[in-house]
Amino acid sequence: MTQKPKLLVIEDDPGLQRQLKWSYDDQEVILAGDRETALAALREHQPAVVTLDLGLPPDPDGVSEGFATLEGILATRPGTKVIVASGHGARESARRAIAMGAFDFYHKPVDIDELGLIVRRAYHVATLEAENRRLAEAAADSVGDRVLGGMITAAPEMQKVARMVERVASANVSVMLLGASGTGKELLARGLHKASARADGPFVAINCAAIPENLLESELFGHERGAFTGAVKMQEGKIELAEGGTLFLDEVGDIPLPLQVKLLRFLQERVIERVGGRKAIPVDVRIVCATHQDLEAMIADGRFREDLYYRLAEIVVRIPTLKERPGDAALLGQYFMARYARENGRSFQGFTPDAIAAMADWHWPGNVRELENRVKRAVIMAEGNRIGADDLDLSNAADEAALTLKAAREAADRLALRRALARSDGNMSNAAKLLGISRPTLYDLVKQYGLENA
């Protein structure tokens, strides 16, 4: 039996709720009468289409609560097709809703036939977009090797990291991902979640550096109504929302010391108290965190609690920079070029040799994020049918890539050493056998190229 498409109807008038539900018997209609119920239903049922009356309680004669609901829907599931209705200054409200990202609008009183046409069109567009995403992902799969979490890499260094994350995914331990900004920490965290026994539970991410200190506690632990000025209702925190799943704390080094104490208590006792509350709430959640900071130095300076560090870092995974992943810059560049060319209706035959040399030679301080931005800009601005180093704004790197024979030989040696050490998991005897050299020679080369910690 074919599953009916889901339609979320957000309407506070019980009579109109019944009328709309009867009118869409070919769909699974979910009803909600206020913002909180609507957002909960959105997360649970994930409907492709939503109809939204802007006049919702506690502001049924205005539009403030309706617009807050629209904002919440688009923040939670940006691809949702929201069809907005309002009898309050409809023309201005409709323009504002469309500007915010609503799919379409209709006027009250409701014309069921007219609304039905809009709903069917919304489903049609949602279906086309889903198919386009599926085809794009299928095409992207042909670019390079994919490992845990869909990460694209051919570098042994990164494949070793992925294998390590896969091994710890099934263990009930906290994992800390250490790496520079833009190295793919959240992508690995999502991959860990999907490979774990909690894959059917939620994955909730929070960037601790992006939220002001005075709001971070409420974001993590939630708050009770009246806990502070503006707390007009109870709000669950990210920890509660991750019940049964995984909580990803990005930039955990930015958590202030007073809040570190409360987080430590949660990790020890697995219960929380909302801000302004007294009730202990048990929560079953796995913690995965990430940072680019040197937490050991922060511990020495008294800026990070040592006991919290050991609770969070039961397993530590160090992620290499893009520069430390030989060949991955060009591989990822091909992926991003194909992706953004499709999105912008352009076609390229690939990168020029100077672009490939420049990508291999560039030090990539912004890592994968920088590479993506450079390729995206080049796809939009390039005039030829191939993307060159100038298009990537890497012409200086291309000039520097004109290596001497000695430098080229050293680069090849360094690459071979890295790959042999990665494939042998650091075992010097096995690495020497892979390279066809003696152990003493391998030790000398590792020391010469500064690869002792590779």
C-alpha cells in the first residue's frame, strides 16, 4: 500500500481544522493549533508541505506568532514548502512571508479548491527537488572515494581516521575530535552517529562559540517559564532534544568555566536541571565534541577543567588538515566543481594543469571550507571551459609549484613515506617492507622530513 503524503495543518480554529482534514483524505493530515505543537509535529512527522495560519495564539488577532512559527519551521527543515494564510493585512503579510522563504500564500476565507491546487503544486515541487537531490548525490558518489559520513578522500591519513571513528562508533564512549577549522569535524561526527546503535535517534549539533555566554546555558540545558526576563514558556535544551541520540558540541573549548561545572555534573550523573528549575531530568545521550583549540594548554592556564576534559575525551581522534591529505585537494575540487556547476547551470571540462598544481601546493589555512569557497567562486566567475589557477585566485601558488628536480623528488619521498606509515598504522617494520628499504633508512628519512608524529 502506497504511503500517503504528509500535510501539516497549523490552524487554531477547530472548525476549520476539521474542514481541512476532511478535504484532504488522500493525504495524512497532522493538525496543530500553536507554535510549540507545530514544531514538535514537524520534527516527528517531517511533512513536505505545511499550511500555516499566521493568526495563532497567543496573538490570534496579529501575525507575530505566525511569523515566529514560519521562522521556526524554515530553521528546523529549510526545504519545507510552507503555504501561508492570513486575514490580517494579507497583502503585506504575504509579501513578508514569501521574502522569509514561504512557498506560497492564500487568502481567507479559505477556498478549498484553490488551496488544494496550491498544495498539490507544492508537493510536485517538493518531489522534483527530492529527485534532483537524489540524482546529484548519485552523481557526486562517482567523484572519488567516500568513507564514513560520506566524506570524500583518497588519502591514507584520512582513511585511517575514518576507520578509527567507525571502530569507536559502536562503543558507548565520549569522543573528542581535534582538528583545525574546516577539516570536517561535524561531518565525521554525523558519520559516527549514523554508524552507532543510536542512528535512529536524533543528531543535535550546537556551536558553543556562536552563542553568547549568557544564552549558552539555556541553549544546552533549557529553561523553565519565568526563569529570566523573556522566558515566557518552558523550553527544552539541546541535551534534552538529543535524548536517545547524539549531542555534538562543536568548539567545546569556548564553554565558560561556570558552565563547565554544570556540564561535568551532567556527564557524571546523566541528569540535568533546566535553568530556573529544580527537577532532575534523566537524559540518555552520547556526547561527541570537537575543538580546534589546544585544550591541554587551556587546562594548564586554568581555562578548561581537567576533570571535564577526561570525561569528554575518552577517545581522542586527531583530524589531519587538508594540506596533510595528499591528493585530496584536487579530488575535492572536482567534487565541488561538479556540484556548483550543476547548481549554476554551467559546464566545465575540468581544471587546468596549473590549477591542479596550485591546489596541491597551496597550504590551505581554511582547509576544506576554503577550498569549497574558492571553487564555488571560480565556477561562477570563470570565463573558459576549464578552471585555472587564476580563477581560484591561486596563481602565486602555481608559480611556486614550478619545483626543482630535487624538490620534486623530496615531495614524492614525503608522500610515499606518509602513505606507508598510514597503511601500516605507524609500524616501522611494516612500513619499511612496503617501501622496500631497511628500517634504519626509514628512521633516517622520517627524521629528515620531520614525520616523527605523522
